[in-house]
Amino acid sequence: MIEQIRDQISKAAEIIRRGGLVAFPTETVYGLGADGLNPVAVAKVFEVKNRPTFNPLILHIENKDRLNTVCEIPTDKVYDLINEFWPGPLTLVLPKKSNVPAIVTGGLETVAIRMPDNSIALELIRQSDTPIAAPSANLFGQLSPTRAVHVQKQLGEKIDMILDGGKCSIGIESTILLIENEEVTVLRHGGIPVESLREVIGEIKLFPKKSDRPNAPGQLPFHYSPQTPILMLTLENIEKHKNQKIGAIFFKGNYSKFNFAREIILSRNGSLSEAAANLFSTLHKLDDMQLDCILVEPFPPEGLGVALMDRIQKAVAKFEVG
Ligand code: TXA
Ligand code: MG
């Protein structure tokens, strides 16, 4: 780690300890961090993001041994998962301990926790000497940031510091699992495909099982949206918008036969992980180009493609409802 960033991390940790807000890189997306055990600091995160306070935050820890300081561990499956996937893009929702403030969990009795796979993030948490509560560092409902400039654009004026760690290597948020006794349910598809999780712990349910669960992320009808209208790339949509300035995002392959104003290919050779790493930054880029609309090619529904399709469908939904 270069010296300059070392100084900045120390400064950032000082800000966190004093109850301020720091945006920092993780392997998934940039997070907007506050001291997770300080309710006043955490309240500022909601305020700055315009985020409803019933939508709880993830606590970020830097050491697996810290897990049991903030939650109960109801099953050995938790150890199997963290030994295999931490540090990494996997968040576990577990019964909380009483030291976790209600504002972090939206009043729920469970808390979401992960250990990020990014050396700047881990050093920041270590020096802050507290779990860091952090949502993605974007305004509520908007595109997640995968570079420091994306954070600067949306939140720059409102927060104390941005730690620049370059481009996020994974580029899509963590997979979230709810652990209830022996039962495991996916709450959000993300950076670790469900297939890989099943190889380690066997059965995993796919949908939040209680439809009245207010905080299951999958229940927000739309999210992750650029300002420019975004639609699925279908022949029908191409026809409908043919006289407009279109930006097209292709998963793989070569440039198309259509005369789009701008075309971007996420991964020429069809790698889903490369596509994930490029998706949000491509959306940010096209969103800055004064296009009339963005069309996105669907992803294959396997591996990381499931999480990528989830993000696109939620972005598209905003413009479908008007
Ligand atoms: O990769 C990530 O997870 C990034 C980086 C910064 O770590 N963070 C992130 O945070 O995506 P956020 O706040 O944008 O999304 C966290 C999701 C929310 O949709 C929230 O509803 C859900 O986690 N969540 C948090 N605590 C929960 C709980 N106790 N029960 C159910 N869902 C929870
Ligand atoms: Mg988010």
C-alpha cells in the first residue's frame, strides 16, 4: 500500500472515530461509512443518502473473529460460509446483539454483516476500531458507485472524505443471505453466485419467505437507476426509439448492425465477471452523455448473470412505471 493512501486512511479512521462520514472502496462498490456503534453517526448516513430509515445497513468488519461481537451464530453453516468466502462479496443476516443500535438494523432483531476483500477498507476498519456501517455510496435509488468520481458526483459536497482506491474489482454488490437457525435464504443476488454457495452449504432458498418482511432488498420495486431512461434491448424497443439518440450496452460480441449513437460491449469474450466489473461504470458513463435512452442486452440467467439481470430489471422498472 502506498504511503500517501496510508496517511489518508489514518485521517479517514480519525473521522470515523469522531462520528463523521467517509466513502471508501470495497471490492463490490464504494461504501458510505460511519461508526456502526454510534447511532448519531449512522443517522447522518441516512440523511445524506435520502434513504428511508426502515432500510437497514450492512456492518463491515475486518476480522472473522469480530463476527460474534455483533451477532449470534445459530448454525455451523455460518463458519462454513465465512471460512470459504470471507473476505469477499457475501453478507450474512444474523440475530443481532444488543450493542448494535436500532438505527443500523431499521429496528429489526437481525443485523447484516460482511468482511470486504479490499485492503484499504480492511485497514480503515482496523484503524477505526469499530464495525463500519456502510450502504453503497450513492443517493437512494440511484446508480451504485464503482469509482471515487461516481461518489464525488452524487455525494461529494455532503461527506467528510472520499478514499480513492481506484475501480472496484467485482463491481456489483454482495450477495445477501438470511440465516434463520438452519435455514438459509437469498435476500439479494450479488457478487457470489448462488451455485457456489450451494456447493459449500447445500440447500439455499431463493426468495424471502415472509412476504411481509419490510426490509428484504429484493422487495424494492426499483433501484440502481440512471437518470437517463433505461430499457431492455429488444427489437421492439429499438423500433420504438429508432429516431432517438440511443446508447446500447451489449453483454458480449462485436458491434451491432444498428446505428446507435453509442455502443459499449461489457465483455468481448462473454465473461460475466468482466461484465459485472464494467456494468455500473458503463451506466455512469452513458448517463453523462445526454442520450435519449439506454438499451441493455439481457444477461444469461446463470452464475453472476442472475445478479446482473436483477440490477437491470430494477433499473428498467423505474421507467416502466413512469
Ligand atoms: O456490496 C455491498 O453489499 C455494498 C458494499 C458497500 O458493502 N453495500 C451495499 O449496501 O450494497 P446497501 O445498503 O446499498 O444494501 C444493503 C442491503 C439493503 O437493501 C438492506 O435492505 C439489506 O442490505 N439489509 C441490511 N440489513 C438487513 C437485515 N437485517 N435484514 C434484511 N435485509 C437487510
Ligand atoms: Mg445500495
